[in-house]
Amino acid sequence: MHPLLRHPRFLGAGFLLVAFSVVGQTFVLSLFGGEWRELFDLTHGQLGLAYSVATLASALLLISAGRLVDHRFVPW
């Protein structure tokens, strides 16, 4: 049996997470980026830097959250 099909719950959860994350921060930035630049008096580069810092910070938090979940029992 294919490894992905051995754990359908994980496959389903992963699919749902990806599907619901489509309307994420990049989409919101594309909608409101112009207004935020005006409101906070930012250049395109400054807004891009803020977006990059926020993305890297969220990635670091995800690593920490993953370790926490790995070390605790999560009942299925």
C-alpha cells in the first residue's frame, strides 16, 4: 500500500489545511497592500520587508509549535 494511503486522516487533514490556507496572508496583502502603504507611509520595499519579517517569524513559531506537539500526546 502507498505510504500516503496508510494514514488517510493525516492526508485529509493536510488537504484541508492547504485548502483553507489559500485565503492567507499573501491574498490579504494583495488586497490591502496599497491602503497599508498609504496609511503607514511605506514604500513597496518597506512593506515587502515587513511581510518578509512576519513570514519568517511565523515560520519560527511553527517550528516551536511543532516541537511542542511532537512532545505531547495528541489523541486521534
